[in-house]
Amino acid sequence: MSGLKAALAGASSPSWKQRVRAGLELAPFADAHEVAEVLVGLLLDVENTAVTRQTAEALARMGSVAAVRLIALAVAEADGNQADWLQTGVHDALVGPDGVPDLAAACGKLAGDQEEAVRRGAAEILAWTDDTTR
């Protein structure tokens, strides 16, 4: 658990490299409430687009409904620049050499989420997956 605590601490580091590392290390814990809030903060990092991009890619590679839900929440809150980097991170996961779980299926499950922002963000991510598969 000390690794998780270190990653949580790294998420608030002034170093963008440490924040990127934190996003990568925290992605597998997307379903934990305290981690989820931190990950959304990393997805919406205002200081460095690498943090946004690489955290989005890590969560997209996880492919779980919980991970994609966090990306969807961030998409709903993102400004235009952040949204572009979120999309780039998702795209990087989709076209990467290791493949990625079916994001479209996760987005489909989120279409019925009780939060409107999640439904809206999931629809946007689904459009990105359609663009990548063409």
C-alpha cells in the first residue's frame, strides 16, 4: 500500500514527470473513490499536457468501465485544449501495439450512467473510437 500512497503523493508534485508517473501507477485503481478523484485531477492537469495525455492513455488501456468513466468525466469538464489531449491519449491507446480492451463496450455501459456529464463524455469517447476504427 505504500506504493499507492507514494503515487497519490506524486499526483500533486510540482514535477510533471512525477505527475505522469502517478497517473500511470494509479490507473489500475480507478475504481477506488479517493484514487478516482486524483485521476480526474491528473486528466485535467492545467500545467502540462503530457500529464493529461498519458493519464488518459493509461486509463484507456485499462479499459474498465470505472477507468473509462473517469475519462468521460474529464471530457465533460475539459476545455478545448484539454479535450484534444484527452482524445490524443485515448487514440494512442487504441492504436498502440498491445491493443486495448473494447472501449466502445465500456462507453455503451456508461450510456445509462446516472450522471449526465458521464453520459455526454462517454458519447464523445465513443465517437473517438469510431474515428479510430475507420
